[in-house]
Amino acid sequence: MASQTLEQVLAASEMIGGILQYGHKVTLTKLSSAESEEATDIGFSIYSEGPEAVDTIRRTSPATAVQAGPLAYYGRLFDWLDRRANSIRPDP
């Protein structure tokens, strides 16, 4: 986390917290300011612990099919990392 920009940390925290608090299909832009702040707080507490956050999201996934892919397991996080986070330099 120390090598990432504040923008990267906050965006990732909001996404992780949004998924864990509001589900794998959450649309962050539809959250109220209070919900967004809550999601960021939750996400930051998990994100600061390291890579285990990804495991937490996968474990809480509603996907049960053996052939389920990353979009099914990681929901909006996969979509965000794959498509929408391109404007933010990824770093490690």
C-alpha cells in the first residue's frame, strides 16, 4: 500500500468495501455519500491487511458452479480491474 497513490488506495478500498457490504453486483455510482463512505471504511480495513481481501471476496461470492470464472467469483471487482481501472496506474 505504501507504494500506491492515495487515489489508488481509496478507489480500491471503496470497491472492496462496496462488494463486501452491498454484494458482488454493486454499482458504486448508485451509492449515497454515506454508503460510499461506509464502503470505503470497510474496504480500507480489509485492504490494509493485504492480499487476503481477494480471498474474502471470493469466499463470499454467490458463484457455486465448478466452471465459474473470475467475473462470477469476484463480481464488479474483476470488471473494475479489467476495464474501468485503466485510467489509474495499477502498480503492484
